[in-house]
Amino acid sequence: MPEVEAHNLPLYLSSFIGREQEIAGVTQQLATHRLVTLTGPGGCGKTRLAVQTARGLLPQFASGAWLVDFRLSAIRRSSCGRPPKSWMFVNNRRNRSWSR
């Protein structure tokens, strides 16, 4: 039976073209850093870049890859008014489990 990759990454219906250099840069940063922050003005494609990079790296993460929504509207919906512990992302490679 094939191994199922665990994730909650959205599936986009449109293609993702011309960001290979940015994906390579984020991938390179993730190889050496536990946390990578993408910054830029709203609508420039930060979330899409993160999702595409995560999809490409899925085989390297034993516990999968998870998209976490840090928008203020999502934080306000949280029951305690702050992000839950499960929102803390730690970059652990295959053969190690996710840390919280």
C-alpha cells in the first residue's frame, strides 16, 4: 500500500508559473533554518509560494506539512484569544516527529 502524505495544504486550480527561483530560495532557507518568514505586501503571493514549497518538500517530512492561518481573523476565532499550541511549527526532518 502506498504511503499517504499527511497535510492540509490547499489544492489550487490555477497553475503556478515562474517562481522557481523563489521556491529554491525558500527550500534552501528551510534546509538550514527551523523557521522561515515570508514577507511582502498583501496579494504578492506569499501564501501561494509557501504552499507550493511545502508541496515540493512533503516527502522529506515524516509527519507531513501543515498550513497554519495566522491572520488576525483566525486568531480572534480561537477559543482562548491566542494561537493554540498546535500552531507552532518546528522544522524537523524525516525520522523525527513534530515538536510542539
